[in-house]
Amino acid sequence: MRGMKTPRVLLALALSLTGVPYGKATPPVVVETDVLLRVEALIVENGRSKTAGISREAEIGPSHPSAIDLVVPWGTDGATVTVQFGARLSSLARGGEAVLLCESSATRSGRAPVVASREIRLADLGSCVFEVFGDGERRLLLTLQGEQVARVVVRPPVSVGAPV
């Protein structure tokens, strides 16, 4: 038995809704593109990089931004850097790139937070590096790896307004 393809299902749904009165219409079903984002912490010191062993994943869509918290070991004295990372999907470019607006706030105990923001463009299975904290020759980078996925979403019904 063959499965139906998504465009055919959506076409059948659209045609079946033409005979339904507007006030009793089912909520619209749309296919939206989300980005599965994998965030990993990377420490760079004296030209050498090493992973901090910390990674998180989040799904970001047009109507749902994402926030990730990381606590990264910083030095041999037990100090840490706390990173609050947020991303939201700004748009999808013509070439298929997802445009993400990324913001971070990195705090080391006893110091003022370091705030950074960046717009990144990720093609399907794209990646980039985002510097979020620095202390002398040491830098804390986040590697961002994104993958675009299609999700079927049921939107809330449209409100017609007050009766006339």
C-alpha cells in the first residue's frame, strides 16, 4: 500500500474545505520549515581548540524561538561561565537559507555579563561559529549546526469578529 504524498493531502484538504461554511471551518493546516539546531561549546586558547563536552539541541520555528542555558568549565580553579543563548527564525531566504537571529549573555562569577548578537544564515545541514565570551587569550565559542525540517502545523482558527 502506497502512502499519500503531502501535497496531495493538502490539496484534498483544501478542496474539501470549500463547501464548509466559514464559521464552522476547521483550523488551517500548513507546512512550515523549522530548524533543528545543535549547539556545542568550544574553548580556544593559544591557537588550540578543545571541546568543553557540552552540547544542547533545540528546534526553532517561525512561531517558537528557543533558549538554551550552558554552564562551561573555565580554568582549573573551578570557575565557570554561564551562557544564556537564544535564537529565533527571522526568515527563509530565497536560496533556501534559514536566517536566525542569535543572542547570548555570558557571565563569569564576579564580572559583568558579556552580551553578543549575530544574524546567521544556515543552508540545509549548515554550520557556523559564534564567539560569546573572551578572557585574555581564551575564547568561548559556540558551534551551531542546523538542519531544516518540514513540520505540519495546525494554526488556530481565524476569529471572524463580533456578530453583526
